[in-house]
Amino acid sequence: MGSPNEELGTVNPLGLSVLGWSTRRRAFRVVASVTAGLFFGLGLLASAPLPWASGPAWAAPGKVAQRAALFVVSKRNSVAGEAKVLQSLMRDELGKLAGIVAVGAYGDSATPIGQTVGPDVEAGFRALNERDGAAAEAAFRKAYDQLSAYRGPFDKRLMARTLKGLAVASVLTGRLPAAEQMVNAALNLWPDQQAAEYGWTLDARTAFRDVERKRIEQPLGSVELTSEPSGAEIRVGGDLKGFTPLTVQGLGPGAHWFEATLDGYARGGTFVDVMPGQGGIAHIDLDPLRDKGAIEAALRNVQRLIRSTKSAGPLANLQRLTAAHYVIVLQVDKRRGNYQFDGWVRSGSEAPERLNVTFAEDANLVTNLQGLLSTTLQAEVAPGDDVFVLDGPPQASVMDGDSLYIDPNDPIFKEDKRHGSDPITEQWWFWAIAGTAAAALVVGGVYLFSSDDEGSGPAGNVLINLNRLQ
């Protein structure tokens, strides 16, 4: 049997393949102008001594991150919408803790993808440093084949590294249109890149500049999303955007990584190509996990015994079903503008510990939630990925026969081109969550992000079937 590209993909004129899940997943169908994308994937932190090749300081070799599953349930139906949003926000904060991998009930693989993909990504960058484009491209494509079979937490930085590596490799092999496509996708995922970071060759640096210039001139697009079942959490490039049905606006041209998650259903993700100034329609079908019923029963039992000391058994079941070292279940209620959390945390095989806190619904809520999780798991908040740049060329790089010495103090490294998404807690929806807005989250969805840049309306559609692991 061939690679996932061969088994599930269709070859486009650039020689790249439409993203398929894996040989274990059925193909999804792609219709009209918004298409499931064509990119590859993921790697381990680089080991070269340059600043851009340095991984996050907390990613110490040999230190295994612990999986933590968190669930927020509502005490009353009137706060069900808020419980859903608070669960998403708290999982975000959980994932920011050093040494912690935040998971839900998505059937995620328990093996970190970096352990298998890392060697191929490193081989790709070594080949780039040797200006061996064919070897680099082969290594990055192999990394994609492994990534396409993986269903686990999305790592923005690792994905961006691979897209960037493929872009430079495509330049070295003379495939400039493909290189520009990859640069676009890498910028959508990791906006704060500089031309000097593509300085393996003059052509690679020029390709980046060309894409950068076009992006300034091109209008933004949008994608309208629905799912079955509705209420799936949608992330674009790893950033929470809302729950289906919703329209994601303000998207730059090119491929964007869309991920859909819903407890009890298999996690799914794909690249969706956004046309400049246009809108697209995407529908996502999620398949239930085999353990969906058991997960729901365990969560109901924990909720039923939330005030009892007999919750250890259901907590252990939930811990086992999510393959997590830590499991946290909180029941939330809202009284007089305050959120009241009551629940349990279980670590490994230890006895559960009770959690009972009250936080005001104000601008400090997310900070307080992060502090609760940090204290509970005794883990510090790790520096954000945005403080690190992606891999760059070695200090001496040969361009067209001439030696180019890259000065890290070059002003080009200090260009301020931040285009990242605003934190979701700064959006209007967070402070309008009560009442009808909260109900809309569960029944009909809510647009969590808004933008003044409107697309031209739907101009095509995608039907994506996200199937469970076999």
C-alpha cells in the first residue's frame, strides 16, 4: 500500500497532493473553490546553535510531558453555554503549562508525534544546509506521511517548521510556484517570519519577499463552517475561533489548518485553501469514538457524585478512557456575576483531591483560571511559542557562488510585522456570554471572532468527512 498521498490524495498541477487522513481513514470529498489543502507535516525541535533553531527552553530532552484531561459541566441548564466555553478556555490555559499536554475525549494518540517525525524533519534541515533540495524535500514529505496518520494535539510551531522547510526545498528543486504556496501556508500559521530567515539561497529569500508583497495587496477571505453534530470546537492554526455553525473571517490567502473537536468524537484536521477576497462553505462530519458511550457515562457518574467522596471510581474510568495522567472535572454554576467551580482532580493512581473556588466574571477570569490550573498541577506557565523564530540558514550560507554571512544584528530581524490573532478573551463575545448568547452557543453556535474585512460571500464549498480511527 502506498503513502497516504497516493492512497487518498489527488495530484494537483504543482505536483503536491490534497491532504488525506491516512491509510486508516476514508477519503473526504472536496468540492469547488475552497479545497482541502496540500501540505505536509510536523517535526521535532532543531538542534542547530542559531537562535532560530533553538527549541523552547522547557522542552528538555528526555522529559516526557504528562497528558491532562479537563472537563467542565454545568450545574444548571441555564449555564450550559458558559460551561462549554469555559471548558475550551481552560483547556487552552492547561496547554500553556510547562510539561503538560491538554487533551479532551477525542481518541488522541498517546504517543507524541515528535518522537516519530522528528528525525525526518531534522534530516530535512540538514539537507537544506547542504543545499540538497531533493533530499530535503524527500525528508519533509516522509514527515508528512507520518503526520497524516497521527491524531493528537496540534503543534503550531512544528507544523510551521515543516511548511517552511518544504518551501525552501521546493526553491532548491526549481519548483517556485509550489514554494510560494508553502510560504503562504507557513505565514498563515506563523505570521512573524522575516526574509532573512529564508536566506539559504537568494531565490528562497526572493520567493518569500514576493509572497509577502502579494499578501499585502490581496483582500482577505472567509470560510463558513457547519458540522454534524453541531457545536464542534473549531480552531484555525491552533487558535480557538468558536463552535459550529460559524463563519471565520479575516483569513489571509492560501492554506489554513482547520481543526474540529468534540468530546466523544475523533479529532480531525485539514488544510483549507482560502481564495483572496472570497468566501467558502465547509461542512464537517464527525464520527463517534467506539468509547463514546463509556466516556459519557463516566462523566455523568462523576457529575452525579461531584459532592460525594465516592467519585474516585468514575474519575479513574475517565482517566483511563482519555489515557491521561491527570483528570480534572469541574461543575460550574453562576451566581451574582461569579462563577462557582466545584469538582475533583486525580493524579496518576493517587486519591482524588477536591477543588472548590469562586471567580468573578471580569477581565481577570482567565488569569484566575490559569492560576488555578497551575497551582493544582504544580506546573509553571511556559513561554509562548511566539518568542521563538523558526529554523534559519547556517551562519555562512552560499548564494550563487558568493558567501553570505548573516548578521543576527541585521535590522531586518527587528522588523515589526506582528499579524497574530488577538486573544479570544479580548473579543466582544466573552463579555456577552450570559443569557441568549450562551444559549446560542449550544443550540445554534455563535461567532466568536468578528472582522471588518468581509469576504465576497460563499463561492464554493467543501464536504469533509472526519472519520474515527480504525
